Amino acid sequence: MRDLGNGFGYLLKGQRWVFRHGRWFGLGLLPGLITLVLYIAALIGLLFVAGDVVDWATPFADDWASPWLGLFRGFLLVLIFGLGLLLAVITFTAVTLLIGQPFYEKLSEQVDKSESADGTAPESGLPLMRELWISLRDSVRLLVRALVWAVLLFILGFVPVLGQTVVPVVGVFVTGFFLVQELTSVALMRRRVEVREQLALLRSRRMLVWGFGAPLAFAFLIPLVAVFLMPGAVAGATLMVRDLGGDEPAPSHATPPTLTDAPSPRV
């Protein structure tokens, strides 16, 4: 349970860091604002086409008497929009990080430099285009995982009682885990940690991850909040990676922890 508090502490430390460095906070807002505009446009488009989709998919209900026809199709409209909103929440960070990769890379690098004893930051040594390709590839892989969870939770949401109590809570923790993975990937990629190793590392410290990610996932349900918290979330995730990876020199009698100490990932 102590790790839950520590994870939340990293989230707060990240917010404090960006507020102390206003220039980097402003730079970190840009990708979130761009993504927010794109998602709002997509959700508005979904509202316009969802009705036609429901009508097309339910011709068998055309002859139903009022008010059952309206209630049935209205229920389906709410479900479709709810699923779209859930997917938007789950994928918001991945898309924002993809759009803002150069911005967040600079922000994360600056956090590393400001916290290191010698003012340096780890470097992947990879060309920029190679880093962008790896980021895109890993984002797609994680997006597929997130979509599988989203569909599963969406289906379980129909189960009476369970779908209205347990499932929403599980959804917040699942979303929080994926948020943390996306946010830490910026700093971990510079340390040449592949996506499977990233997942193994985070699974080995689930309570820490949930302490960071669950409150963030809950806050990200409000799009504007997500935009303003994103820079601090990137900074906090970098601070967490530094501690998990043992970036600072360890005492001579101790063996420094490494990112590869995590158990093998599950396939």
C-alpha cells in the first residue's frame, strides 16, 4: 500500500516541477491542445453519424410502437457515444504523445538534466526518425491492447450490478496502467528499454503504477484537465523512471537497481 502513496507523490512532484519551469509547461501544453481539438471534432462527428448507424443496424425495430423504438435506439446511441468516449480517454495519451513526441522528449530530457548530479540526461543514440518509428510502433501495439480491454469492459458493463460497480473501478485502474506506460515510455525509450521490458517493469510495481495512473485516469475524464496535467504527468513519469532505473550513483557497497531486473513479461 505504501507504493500507492509513492506513485501519487510522483504525480504531484511532476506538477510542481513544470510549475517551477513555466517555459516547459507552456511547451508541454501544445500537443494536448492539438489532440483535444481533434478528439472534440471526432466526437461531434460521431454524434452526427451515430443515429444513421443505429437506424441502419436495427431495421427489425422499425415497426416497434412508441415509446419502445425511441428508447431502444436512444439506448444504443448512448452506448455508442459512451464507447467512443471511453476509447478517447484510453487513447488520448497515446495520440498526444505521438503528436508531441519532440515536445515531450525535450521536456523529459530537461527533467533528467535538472535532477542529475552532472546535469546530463541519458541518450538513446538512435536517429530521430528511428525514434519516431519505434514510438509509433509501440503506440500501435499498446493501442491494440487498450482496445481489447476497452471492448471487454464495455461488454462487462452490461452485467447487472457488476457492470455499474466493479467494472468502472477496474476501468480506471486499467486506464491508469496504460497511461503510466505511455508516459514513462518517453524516458524509457531514451534508456533503450523496449516495450515488453517496459511492461514487465511496470507490472513488477503495480501499486506504484496505480498510485500514479489511477488518479490521473480519473482526472483525464475531463478533457481540459488532461491537457493541463499532461506536462506535469510527463515530468512525474520521468522522475519515477529515474528512481526505478537507479540513475543516480549508488553507494560503493550496494548494487544499483537496473531496469532489466524486472521479471520476464507475459505474452
